[in-house]
Amino acid sequence: MNNIHVKLPEGKTAEVSPGLKIQDFMSTLELNGTVIAAKIDGLPVDLDRSLSMDCTLDWIPLNSPEGLSILRHSTAHLMAQAVQSLFPGTQVTIGPTIEDGFYYDFKRDKSFTPEEIGKIEAQMQKLAGLDLKVTREEMPKEEAIKLFHQMGEEYKVAILTDISEETVSLYRQGNWVDLCRGPHVPSTGIIQAFKLTGVAGAYWRGDEKNEMLQRIYGTSFPSQELLREHLHLLEEAKKRDHRRLGRELDLFSFHPIAPASPFLHPKGTIIYNELISHMRQLYLRFGYQEVITPQIFDVNLWRQSGHYDHFKENMFFTHIEDREFGVKPMNCPGHTFIYSAKKRSYRDLPLRLADFGRLHRYEKSGVTAGLTRVRTFSQDDAHIFCAPEQIEAEMTDLLKMFREVYETFQFNKMQVKLSTRPEHFIGSPETWERAENSLAQSLKKSGIDYQVNEGDGAFYGPKIDFVVTDAMRRGWQLGTIQLDFSMPERFDLTYVTAAGSEARPVMIHRAILGSIERFMGILIEHTAGAFPLWLAPVQLKIMTVTDKQKVYAQKVYEDLKTAGWRTELDDRNEKLGYKIREAQVAKVPYALIIGDREMRDQTVSPRRRGGENLRSMSVKDFADILKLEIARKSGELQ
RNA sequence: GCUGGCGUAGCUCAACGGUAGAGCAGCUGAUUUGUAAUCAGCAGGUUGUAGGUUCAAUUCCUAUCGCCAGCUCCA
């Protein structure tokens, strides 16, 4: 038989005899690092795969993203093997790789206790220590169904039934076998550094109508060191958790008396109000008018708007004088009444109404979390009533505004998603198409890259969602722009065109920060609580070195306070280092040190949060620096 | 809502069938201090709530509320 030609990375070609296993071929080469799988013509395969024809061969090293994913998938198998050896009768279902780890869902009547998780980990160590060979075999689907049926693995049978291919692959390690596409590590000994990180219930096929399975989460790394690093990173993220910082910095609290409803403390309220006043400044520039609308409406409003049908289980209701009222979960229906309070002309459009009104949504217990999912909140909400032909111009303005806002908060990476017509929709397909096109058009015109989420739009119109990346490289969906043809219809909104005929306006729902509360939570984690000067609840902390400077410090304090700076005075009889530390821990942007020298020269010595010392200067000079920093609204991220 | 875990002083945690202890924070006093913690003393708790088992419950059991991790949902 003729030899075959194998193209290797870096352009080399090797001639090998057909049937040679990749791993045997590998041993003839000098490879750097650990290769745990390979690619034949771009398709990932196991190392025990035989080379049968001319091909291009690539290596998948353990420390590559693909290699890591294979390692984790194999670790999931190792875990499943451990579970089934320890708890016979437990059925396996699926066990995919996820970001930073993997999970495996099991069918077992009892859930796994922490002690059992420990045992599973130990068993995994043992199985890894045996360095079991992981081998692939293929068989006809029907045969596999029989096999898994015999084994009592009914979930695997269900998965197999849904597979369209006629041949499926199985992986064996020791006496354990699983249905899997692969590839996998060549032997279990490669799996060294792993940890099981959690247990949780999960519905079979992600449907809450299905039975609940027991999910075990875990993660796996090429080395103990990398695993430790990862766990350390998790610890760091915990330190930035806004719930923890919210308490430590005295920003907000929660109480069982009002579940999932934040109490904003004075310092948290400053941030909240600064965020709103920041948006108000933009509204002035972008032509918005702020309105205030009722909190509670007759349920008929919610019937008319369609929210009652779709979301009544998420609304709060109250009954009085034989009328039923619903607490508003959103502002838009209220705004239609301002629109239609008088006869509108095309000259009124676009009409941009902004509302920071408090909203209440009954979020199911179990889904709420800190500030990021609450039952009462407000949004930087606005509705733009415009003529259909104005959509594109409005969009251009909006995109500009969105970008500007996110840049201010140093969310420098922004991902944009355009969601199109869903299965169930209202309005005509033509209107939808026109709307989707104008959204896409404006995005392109503004030079914004976006991805299309087919069929993910709201039932009343297409939308654009904005996802930003924070300092911990986590994505957060913040803003949204939604076109709405339904609400103007339902509330019979009209305007008189230039030609004198009646026409239907379009409504654009939009929020940039989204929920202010949630945005605060995200911002706290993004900045690690070290807010830029303009947002900092306490901007300056004046501290004396000894009691001798008390009077002068008091005067400096009064001056800065009168000038409008949020200032605190620390003239306690404590050592300077102690005071500095407190200010630093409280993440106050500037500490102003006042000792004998400053008193003599009538100056202050500013120290920036983080340790940088500025030269001594007069209060006036310092205030100028502050003003500049405020004007830029900038700040370094920690 | 579902699965599991956890509720002890303001915070972080200890004690574990014999009615609770530390550090930090707080208060008082001493110290007068120059860029991330001076020392000493004092005070602080119906052990989330309600039942039950027991001679005795913070500890064991049940229910309930809340929080946490996921799942489902998110106009």
C-alpha cells in the first residue's frame, strides 16, 4: 500500500504508512507541550485515530482554548464515571463544557450532599490516578439504543432517538461508557487539577415542565497552579460583589420586611441621584422632556396595553372602592395619555418623553439578587413618539447617545444585538421588515458592528440590545431600543400630517442605563466601589495631623462644603495613618491632609485614593483641579 | 416557582444536647501623633420566626420567612 502524505503545521509534510495512529506518529516527532487531541482537515479527533488518507494535521495542545475545553469535557466524563461507580442506579444525561468549567446532569432521586461531593472528588482522583485509557468506538445508532436501554440509561436512549446520524460514537474508560461525540483526552491521567464547584437542580432539557435532574458543576485546568489562579480570581470577584461593597460602603441594605426591595442609604442615594442628574443633562441636549406619571392605574389600562394578558402574574394589584388597580410595571401606557392629552400634529413630532418613575414588578422568589434583580426600581426610561419616516434619524441620535453614556462609565467594549420578528408578532410583515431595515440601516450608518438575533424581538416590534463588558470581563445587558407599532394602535394615537390627514405614530421605547438600581450594582462591581469623583458619595475627606490644626481644618471644611463638595472632616484625635487608612478603605477619592505646615502656609496636601500625593496647594487651586476632573467625568478603574 | 445550601453581636466567624465566645466596628479614657490599623477599659445576643421532641434545644425534628448557588422566567 502506498504511503500517505500528511501536512503538518508550519508547512512541513510527512510521509507515513496508512493506518498509523496519530499518537504513534506523534512519538516520532518532537512536540513542545502536551498535545491532547488533533485536527484532521480541521475536524477535532482523538489521538488514537488512525491516519487513512492524505490530510492536513493540526495539534490541539492542552493549554489552548480548544484543548482546555476538551480537558473539561473529559473531566465531566471522569466525574460521571465516579458518580456512577459510587452511586449505582444514577443515570447520566448530558455533560457539556461551559465557560470556566463544565457540568453534568444526573437523574437520581436524592440530590448530592456536600459530603457526597467530597467523595466524588476523591473517587475522581482515584480514577485519574489509574490513568485509564480513553477509547472511542463507533456503532450503528440502533445498536447504541439497545445498549443504553440494557444499561438502564433511558435519557441516553432519548438523546439517541433525536440524533439524525445513523452511526454514533461511544467513549470508554475502564468499564465505563458514555455516548459522546468527542474528542477526549487519551487517558484519564491527564486530568490533574479539578474541583467540583457546586450542585443545583436543573430541568431535563431546560424545560420547567420536565423532571428535575441533579447538576454538579466543576472546573478543570491543565495544572494545579492554573486552578489555584482561577479560584483566586473567583475570590477577588467575591470581594467586588456589589452586595458586599454596598454594605461595607454603607450604600444600601435589604430587609426581609420588603424582600428584593433595596433601601438606599444616604450614600447610595447620592449615586442614584447623580446618575439621574447625569441623564437629565443629556436629555436637555438631546431634546427630551421629563414627565411624572401616576403609580397606580385602573386594571383596564393594563388590559388595553396588553400587559395584563402577558404579565399579570408579575404585577402588584390593589383593590379599593370596588375598583381594581395595578401598580405600574412600566411607564409606556401612562405616556400615551400625555401624548393624547391634546390633538397632535406632525409639528409635535418627534415627542420625546422621559420618566424616572418608580416601577414595581413581582419577580418570583428565587430569581431576585442584590440590586441586579429587584421588585422595585426606576429606569432612565423614555418613549419617543415619531412619524415612521423619522425612525432612522431618531435611531442615529439614540446610538450616539448610548455610546456617549457607556463611554462615560468606561464600559469601553460594547456589543450590539438586533433582534428580529419572533414567531408570534402583531402588525404586518411589511411594517416589520421596514422597521428591521431602518434599525439595521442606522446601525450601519453609525458604524456599529452588530449581530442579528433572529426571532428574538418583542411581540410588538424589533429591538436593539446593548451588552457592555465590565472590568471583570463579564457581559451585562444594559440598554435597549424597541420599536413599537402595537401601543399606538391599542391606544389609538394619531397625529395630523402636513397633508392634513390622520396618521399613526410609532413609539420607540428606550433605556440606556436600564434599571438605575441594577446599573448601580453593575457600576459598583465595575469600579470596585472606587467611584469617579462626580459619583463618589464622599468626595473629600479632610484630616488633621493633631488637634492643633482643628480650627483651620474646620474652616477648610466649611469652605469646601459651601462650594458644593461632598466633604467629611476627620479631626479626631487619631494618628494620621489611621485616618488615611479609613479614607482609603472607604474609597474616598481625595484625602486632604492638614498639619502645621499647611496651617502655616494656608494650604492643604491632597492625597489621591490609591496613594499618589499632590503638592501642597491653596484650597482654591485644589478646587480648580477638582472642577476639571468633574468636567471630564472620568476616573481610573481599579 | 423548582432543586440544594445557609441563617449565632452592626460585620467576619467560633461553640453544638447542659440557656453563648473572639476579632473588627461602636462607646469611654489615655496618648497629640505627617501618608493604609496606638494602648486600655466598657458595652453589645429571646442564637431569623413559630411549633415539636427532651429533665434540658443555639444544637435534634417540622413548618415558615429571608439570603445564597443554580434551573425556569425577565414586558
